[in-house]
Amino acid sequence: MFNIKTIIAALLLCAWSLSVISNDKIYKITTDDGGIIYTDSPTEQGEHVPLSADSVITLKSASLSPITTPPIVRKQTKKIHLSVISPKPEQTIRDNSGKLTIRTALEPQVQGVYRLHLNDQVISQNKGLFKLSGLNRGAYTFHVELAHKSGKILASTPKQTFYLHQASVLNRPN
């Protein structure tokens, strides 16, 4: 294994040799303690070291071209459309037993949980068909949502109202 000092020394030598190539003149300086320093700057203590023709490497300039990345292709998802089939907006339902079925249609078909918001009460199930019973006469406001299992709302219907009419004992003809 190479140690860090060897790697650093090799990198410095490479960097130094690249700078020397452009100058073509190297000077050797011997220090008082016997160390040797090579430089490309002429000094009084330095002696010129001749370079042979095969020790000089000429580099061609590299042509730089911009790096192009392919465009990001995003999967285009169709918009999910949830609609109420029945009852129609502002429809009057006549049912003395207080039963009503709310039907929805979903395009395209995706997995999720349907939530019916009926007069601010939430009923959840896995199908877009809600069979209600025990409703009293009156006006009901509702909308349906389709939610992912994470809770994110994928689609929603607009709020709409239906009216439930029931026969009354009070309105009997004599």
C-alpha cells in the first residue's frame, strides 16, 4: 500500500513537471544540509540541468465540448377525473324509506379509497358506490374524494345538493 506522503510527493512531482514542460529549463539547487531542490527559476546557487529530447512531452490542447445530458422524460400521467353519476345536481329523490345510492365514475381506473362527505360526515370505502339508508327528508350537500393510501387526494367531485322527499302523515287528504 502507498502511504499518504508518497502519494502527495508523486502528485507534487507531476504538477511540477507539467509547469517545467512549458519552460524547458530546469535548475538543481543543493541545500546546506544536502537536500536537492529542482526549480524552473534560475538562481545563483542553481545549476542548469539539460533535458534530452525524449524527456520532454508536448501536450496537445484538449478541445472542450459541453457536456450534454439527455432531457428528463417525465412520465405523463393522465388527469384523474371523478364524477357523480347519480343523483344529479339539485335532484329531488322521493323515497319514504330514506334509502339512496350515490354512484361515481372514475377515469382512468386507479386504486384508492373513496370518501363521501355527506353534510360534513365522512364515509369511506373502496368502491365508488355508496348505499345510504335511514336518511330523513331534507336537503343534503355532498362531494366524493378519491385518496391514495398515503392520504393524498387524487381526485374530487364538486359539491352538489340533492333533496329527499318523504310522504308525511300530516299531509294526508281527509
